[in-house]
Amino acid sequence: MTTSALLPRPGAGTLDDALDVLRGRRLAVLTGAGVSTDSGIPDYRGPDSPPRTPMTYQQFVGDEAFRRHYWARNHVGWRHVGRTEPNDGHRALAALERRGVVRGVITQNVDLLHQAAGSREVIDLHGRYDRVLCLRCSTVYPRAVLAERLDALNPGFVESVGAVADIEIAPDADAVIERTSHFRVASCWAPDPDGGPAECGGMLKPDIVYFGENVPKERVARAFALVDGAQALLVAGSSLTVMSGLRFVRHAARTGLPVVIVNQGPTRGDDLATLTLDAGTTPTLQSLATHLPTPTQPPTPLPTPLPPR
């Protein structure tokens, strides 16, 4: 343990302090992988997480062997995410939205567990694990449809690796599998966008934003509009290591909105926060759902999304 780990986080407070900051306010919520750990999906940077090297967009599009390895891993891992259930933290946020406390959720997760719990206003900042898109013609396929095609191309593959010890489920609907050199990757089977008689044949990619890839501008603008229409920003289960999430904390702090960060361990946004709470997200969100009253003032209309900063 380093000396810095023994120092208190900037703005460190208690649950009662968080209730004092958030009470009577309508909230925008930003969530990260820590919200889903209690559903059995490990995070990237939690205190007990193993070291991970996330895949980059450049690796995916530029290396056929790497892409084959990725799809083999994903073909096993995505099934695990599809079987997971929302936890009490997800359900607490959905309950707060129904009562008008939470205006909406911006999530860095791709697992769709907020929607499964009943949240209605959800911005999937980094995409969704259940969709695949063609980088040539932009056709979008349900991941389950691609699974059928990959099963046909690789009969028995999932069964052959499903019981081996070198599988590790990861937060991007992946699994770690060492032996993938024989795996056959599917190409886009939509009609040729140039009008030819053959199938498109373009490269398929999960509808997930990889490292080195930009979040779509329209999605970012919607997220900024959600923050601008709220009276406080609650961050739950994110280390805010990447700018795609940190920018909303910076924006909220710059515009004078209170920011409360709930996370186990320090975050990159702690210096900007009104209050930080070193705690698990599930019990904290449950407590907030129990004790935060519905704001008495009617909500203001969400502002029209502006171009991203």
C-alpha cells in the first residue's frame, strides 16, 4: 500500500453528508462498472480487480489475428452478460427515477442492466453489448443473430471451451480464451451497398466504443443536456479514469452543480467533487432511494442538446 492510499480522499464524507447535498434536488446520474459488480460483472479498476489491457479500436480493425481472437472470446463472454440480472443498486436508481428524483442515467456500462431494472431515461455512452454493426454499410444486427451465424461457422466451439480454466468473463462482454487460432469470423451478410450481386462482406464490430474511438457526438450532446437539466450530478461506481465520463464531472463543476461521487477507491474527479463517499454502490444507492424525498418543484424541461464541448 502506498502512502497516498492512506490519505483521505478530497471531500470525503458520510452517507448523511451525501443526503444533505442531494436532498430536494433532481439528479443526473453517471454510472460505471462498479454499479454492476454485484451482478457478477467484474470491473476494470476496482481495488480487487486484476490488471487488464483493454482492446483498442486500432487493434480491432488493423489485425486480423487479433480480431479473430476477440470474436472467439466475445462469442463466449457475451452469453454471460446476457444471463446477468440487475442488482439492488440498479433497482434503486430506477425507483428514484419513477419518483422524479433521478432525471436520467448516463452509463459507461454496455450491459443494459439499468434498462432491465426499469430505468427509462438511459444514455448508453459506450454502446450496447447486444448489437453488432458493419463498418462498411452500417447495418446493425442483434448480437443473438450473429451468435447463430458464428455457431454455424464454428460448430461445437462454445461447448469445447465452456469448461476450460482459461476463461475469464470481463466487463466488455468478453472472455479470455487462449486457443482461438481456428475460430472463423463472420463478415456482414447484408446486400452489397454498391449494388453488386454478392453480400456486403464488411467488417463486423460490436456496437461498443473501444479505446481510441470517439463516442458519437449526438450521444455526448444528449448526455450534456441531461446534466444541464439536473440540479446535481451523482457519480456511482466509476473511477472516472477516461475522459468520456470525466468530462461530465468537469462540466457540472464548472457550471456550479453539486457533484457527489460514490466509489470504492479514489477517482480522477475527486478534486472536482462537492463530496466523495468511499463505499459500495449498491447499499449506498438503496439508502438514497429510501431517504431522498421527491423534489417539490416541478422539473424544468430538458434543454436542447448543444454541440459537445
